[in-house]
Amino acid sequence: MENGKMKKQTFLYRFLKKVEIVGNKLPHPFFLFVGLVAIVIFLSLILSKIGIQVKHPVKDEIVVVKNLLSREGIRYMILNLLNNFTSFRPLGLVLSMMIGIGLAEQAGLMSAFMRKFILGAPEKLLIMSIFLIGICGNIASDASIIIVPPLAGAIFYGAKKNPIVGVAAGYAAACAGFTANLLIAGTDALLAGITEEAAHIIDPSITVSPLVNYYFMFVSTILLSIVGTWITKRYVEKQAGEYIADENIQTDINEYQLSESESKGLRRAGLITLIYWGIIIIALIPKNSVLRADDGGIISGTFIKGIIPFILFWFIAVGIGYGRKAGTIKQSADIPKLMSKAMAGMASYIVIVFVIAQFVNFFNWTNLGLVLAVNMANLMKATNFTGLPMVIGVLFITMFINLFLGSGSAKWALLSPVFVPMFMMLGYSPEFAQIAYRIGDSTTNAISPLFPYIAIVLGFMQKYKKDAGLGTLFSLLLPYTIGFGLIWILQIAVWFIFKLPLGPGASIFM
């Protein structure tokens, strides 16, 4: 059995090493999309000359490929270069969310809450709490990947358990479960914006709210936390074996304990949360509330459609409340400083979005996305490869691509102009296409050798096991990748069979 286990680890190591080699040869996402823009321009020239055309699935008209190098196309590229960027919906959504979330993170609220939740969990629920916080930690972007694995390792070490199991569990939760959450996060806003842009290829009137996957992802968070706990106890702890403590290791769990001021800050943030959302709930009660729709509905009303401003102001309120009590915000001038510091980290995203916006808009203007989606949908119908098999196929394609291209927004910007229209032409909603992508995008994060935090988490692990390498790390993470993938496929099958809503006002079928 030991020989078989080593062979499996060796095969996994070799496979992922090849992925690393191939992935490292890929250009930076910025230049990747520059190249894709060039390819779109070239294809628009060739296919327009050939006369490629399809029938529009909704309108009774023939759609032809338009040439970007024609007189009309050159004018379009020049006159719309800035507008493509400034009107790219995901940009405004994400930057707005990060003003509030970034303030709360910079003030220390996110770190304090994660430490408080995990350290305060009963011993029987310790692993469950690690997964729950690790998964929900994506609301603070990548902060949970830096906080949860070393904290989990230190707790395991203090409890005389194998600390590398704690590190692996914390990393798997933060990476493989990245897209799920109990709250609405920046990821929801970012992907919804890209999905809406892609859906406009078929229907320009469609709007996609950040809430469209909320029910599915809420349940996913609970399921993944349970499955992650089971995998840790059933497989990973046994695979890692017993741990022989090294006297030279300096790990003090007290360094993660909250100070008195941090505890006061959390209590203040909790009080503000109760008051803030309490006021909103009270405001929603009257049938003629301004937060409801004209017919009195809540799902189609102002509150749901305008959820981003409510979340933004909530994070600003709790961030300020926490910071005042914790001492990280001493004067009013500190608030915009912390906001600016948070937004500084978005600079690379803004640069990449500039070229992504050009690619998406050029792809849509030329009708290449529609032509490709129509042909793929026709092929799916002809081969009867629709329904759950098709959805799972999209999921696996995304899983594979995710091994080479880490940026979630870049991948969806690349895939959505094809997948979203294709789903719509097969009778499925843009929200359902987004779910399939999100599952694939998260599941293989933990075992991607190109994920930017892989070296950091390996360092956390080597603190307790000096000879730990990528093979050690990936062999412990693979059970989580497989387990999360299987439970997500099972969940999406249940949603599909019983036609459950994906989120407020969002269904699987068109």
C-alpha cells in the first residue's frame, strides 16, 4: 500500500510539475488578452471575407461576422476605446465594493473576526470552523489565504495534532471553496457584471444581479464545510500520519489572540450590523416602501436590484465602527487613507480590465461570440449533449483551464462570451452558466502550481515539516479537490432535477 501511495504521489507530482512548466510559459494575463484582441481582429477579417453567418436565435435576422479592419471597424475601435473601458460594468461594481470591503480589511476587522471565530470554536467544531471561515474569507479577497492556513496550523500544533493537516485544510478551504460564501462578496459583483455583458449578445435587456447565485452558494458553503471536515478526518489526517513535535519550532497560539481593543471593536461592529440591517428590514415592511417594487414585490424591488450600495455602506459603517474602537482609525482623515490603501491594491486589476474590456467589446461587435455560440449550441443539440452532461462538461473545461490561468475574472471574460450565449440558446439562464463556471474555477485552485499563494502556503507547511515539498502539499490537497468537485456536481444535479432557484429571482431555465 505504501508503494502504491508513493506512486500516486509521484504521478500527481509529475502531472502538476508539467502543468507548472506549461503555465509558466503563458504570458501575463494583460499580454494574454492583448494577444486575444489581435486574434479577434485577424479572425474578423478572415471570417468576414469568407462570409460566415448564422441566424440570430431571438431576432428574425441573419447575423454576419463584421470586420474590425474595415472602415467601419477601425472607426469603432478608435471612437470606443475609452468608452469600452469606462462602461465595462464589472469595473464599477468591483471598485465600489472594494471601497467598503477594503476599508474594513485595512482597519483590521476581517483578520480579527476570522481569528475570533476559529479560536473561539469548540474543539469538536474546530475543523468545521476552519472550513467555514476559510470559505467565507473570500469576502476579504485573498486575506483568508494568508490568515487561515497558518492559524489552523498553529491551533493543530497546540492541540498536539499534525499541524501540516491544519495548514492543508485552511488552504483548501480558502482556495478550493473560494467562490462560495454566506454573504454577498466582491466575487459575486465581478462575475455578475461579466455575465451580463455576455448575455447582451443574445438579449440586450437582460440584467444580472450579484445576488443571482446566492441561494446556491449559501448552501454550498455549508456543504463544503461539512465535506471538508469529513475529508480531513477520514483521509488527510491518516495520510499525514502522527506528528513528532520539533522542540526548535517556535509557535505560540497566543500571537493570534485578540487584544482587548480588537474585541471591543468586534462588539461595536456587531452592534452596528444589527442596527443597520434592522433599519433596512423595518424599511422593507410597508407595502409601499421605496425599497420595494411598484407592485409591492421585494425581489424585483429597489433593495434587491440595488444591493451593492447597501453592502457598500454596511462595510463602511462596520469598518469605521471597528477601527474607532480598535484604534486603527484615530481621526476622520484615516478613513480615506485606509480606503486609498485598499484601492491601491486594485491597480493591477484596473490595468488588466482595460484590455479585457476591449477584448469583450470587440468580440461582441464582430459577432464572433454569437456565431461561435450558435454553432456550438447546434452541435450540442445534434449530438444530444445537453442538460447535466453539458453543464458538467463546461465545469471540467473550466477546472482544466484553471490550472493554467489563475485570474478568475480573466477566465470568465474569456469564456463567458461563448458559454453564456450557448447556455441561453439551449434554454438555460446566464445565471446557470455562471454557476457552472464558478464551480470549475474554484475546485482546482488548491492544486494549481500557478496559484500565486502556493509558495507562501508551502512555507507555512515547511515550518513544521522541513522536507515538505510540492508533492507533499498536493497529495494532501488532492482529496479536497476531488471531494469538493464531487459534492458540487451532486449539488448542481439536485438543483437541476428539482428546478430550484439559484438566487432571488434567478432560475436555471430561461
